[in-house]
Amino acid sequence: MPDLLYCFKVGRVSVYNFLVPVFGTALSSIYLGDTIWEIKNIIALVLVSFGIWLVNKEVSAHLHKEAVPK
């Protein structure tokens, strides 16, 4: 099995560490019966999801050419 860092960029792989609290909250709800449908948890889920999307979205070729110094 190839190493994830060999196949993908470090930034793309490391951002998924932010999902650890999301899965921890979901699993605590399942196994411990905790309530997770509170406004603070929903806001946190939206912010984490937005951050992952923001890091993983593709930069257009036009913007990439301007960002790379010559």
C-alpha cells in the first residue's frame, strides 16, 4: 500500500486531521448517548467543512500563474 504522502500533497492530507473532533463527537453520540444537535456543534461542523473545502478546492490556472513568482 503506497504512503498517502507519496501520492498526495502534505497540505491535502493533513487537513483531514480536522475531522478527528467531528468523528469523535459523532461516535460519542452513538456510544454514549450524547446530544450533538446543538447550535454550537452545527456551527463547528459547518466551519470545519468549509475549511476542508477551502483547502482542497482547485485554484484556476489564471490565478496560479499570477501567484507563482518568476
